[in-house]
Amino acid sequence: MASVFTIGYAAFNIDDFIDVLKSHKISHLIDVRSNPMSEYFQDYNSFNLEPKLKQHNIIYENLALEFGARQENNEFFSKSGFIDFEKFTQSEQFKNGLAKIEDGLKQDINFVLMCAEKDPINCHRSIMIAHAMQKNGIQVLHIMYDGQLQPQNEIDKKLLELYFPDRNQLNLFTQSLDEQELIEQAYKKQNEKIGYRLESA
């Protein structure tokens, strides 16, 4: 199965953005913003972006319901008031989005998931969507602001260093923790840090 790419548009002017997509042979862009508009990057407003992509034979589709970070259903939120990515990725609407991607990959469609953030570690496209895709056997590659590709497992490593830098030392004095358990804990901590909060609605 092919890889799914992601990209944060804030790193690129529109022409460079298109060039990067073409360099990776992207044929289908999935906009994962809940609101496909930008006050500061107006080239990326959906009504501007869709025809621009069409000129280069790239299909635009917004999957806010399936993949957006700002969901309206209260059942997806934690008691602390932020969206719980793990809960949401178990929902039917997220699973429907995932099924669309899986079906497209079987047809050799080359997808990119687009959001705004330059660094995927600070964006739900990585912490929620790509993490869930990785669990489902889909390789995800993040197109970075310098054009390099960063696989999702590099995000795993960065989160471990961010939240558990002393994990090896701690394991000398406490029961050894499985690295995968620590990775999941790190994702939860990053979810709490970046997740959309009800009070900001």
C-alpha cells in the first residue's frame, strides 16, 4: 500500500506549494481543516485553492466532518474540555474517512492531507490522523517546510524526547515501562496541549 503524505501550507507560497505537491505526484488533496478558510493565507481559502489545484490536475476535497480538529459533538471531548483524539478516532465518522483513504490507496491514488501548521508535531494531522493511520498499517510521510520528508515514527521519537527525556534513567528505579506505552502517553499529552477546547468556541 502506498504512503499518505501530509503538508502544512503556512510554510509555502502557493506556487511553491503546488510545485512540492507535483514533485511527490500528488493527485488528491484532502483538506482536514474544520474551517477551510485563512485570513492570512488567502490563497488557501477553499474557493481559491480548489480551482488552482484543478489547473494542475489535483483533486480538492474537504473532509472536515471525518478529520477536522474542531468537532461539535460533546461526546468527543474530555472532562477537561479538549477534544479527545483517541475517542474521536473510534467514531464512525472518522472510520468513514479512513475507509475513503484506504479505498483510494488501493486504487493508487496519491493523497496529501493538508492543514495550516508548519510543524506536524503541533498539528492534529499528525497527532490525531496520522497516528491513527499508522496504527491501521498506513505509512504517513510529512512534507516539511524545508521539503524533506519526515515519517510518522519520527514524530513518535520526538514526542518521547519531549515528554519522557529521562525514561531510561527512570526505568532503573521503577518498573520498566514498555516504549509503546510511553509513546501512547506522549500522544495523549500532546493531544491535551494542542487539542481544540470547548471554551475557545
